[in-house]
Amino acid sequence: MKLYEWSETLCVRIEAIDNEHKLIYDKINDLSLSLSKGEPERVLGQTLQDLITLTSEHFATEEQLFEKYTYTDATQHIAEHNKFRKKMEALLIIYRDGRYALSVDTIHYLKDWITIHIKSYDMAYASYISKKINISA
Ligand SMILES: [Fe+2]
Ligand SMILES: [Fe+2]
């Protein structure tokens, strides 16, 4: 069973973006499952790395959209992405050094950050960009 269920309330109504958000959710579920099954550190570390890669690629997709549609609040949004990028990188470094064991709390934190970010920052740019797409269609 998935710990974190995707919900319609998280849809930003831009298909490519919703698909990427779902993949990130799936990866957080994989991480949670690996932890609860007591999988080896090697597996957990790889899943954490995959989550970071997926999230970084997703942020890049969004940032390209901001540029394409000259999104007015891009600077603040990108600053939020950068804060999270730094947190994830720091997490991976201390995890790889063996100074930190992945916990349920950390996985909750990652899931909560993504969820709150989608509901606030991503919804805002999606609504702005959707209007521009409709105007130019
Ligand atoms: Fe997003
Ligand atoms: Fe975002």
C-alpha cells in the first residue's frame, strides 16, 4: 500500500507537470517502502539519489516554463527550489558519510515540503501560465 496517496487537489492542470509531480510522489513512496522493509543502505541511498535527480530535473522543467512565459514571480519561486536543492544535497552528503540514518521523519519532511510547495508556489505559476496559454491558443 502506498503511504502517500496522490490526490486531485494537487493537480495544477498542466499535464507534463502533474506527471512529474506524480513521479516524485512515487519515488517518495519507494523510499518509504524501502525503509520499512529494512532494505540495505545501498538501496536506500540509491533511491534517495533518484529522488534528488527527479526533483532537480522537475525544478528545471518548471524554471524553463517560467522563462518561456515570462512568469513575474519566477525569482521567488526559483529561490524556493534552490533552498530545497541545497537541503537535499546536504542530506545526501551526510547520509553518504554515514553521519545520518534515513528516518520516517525525514521522508515525511520531504513529502510535506513537496506537497506544500505544489499547493502554494506551483498552483500560482500554473494558473498564471494556463491563462497565457489560453490567450495565445
Ligand atoms: Fe513542482
Ligand atoms: Fe516549483
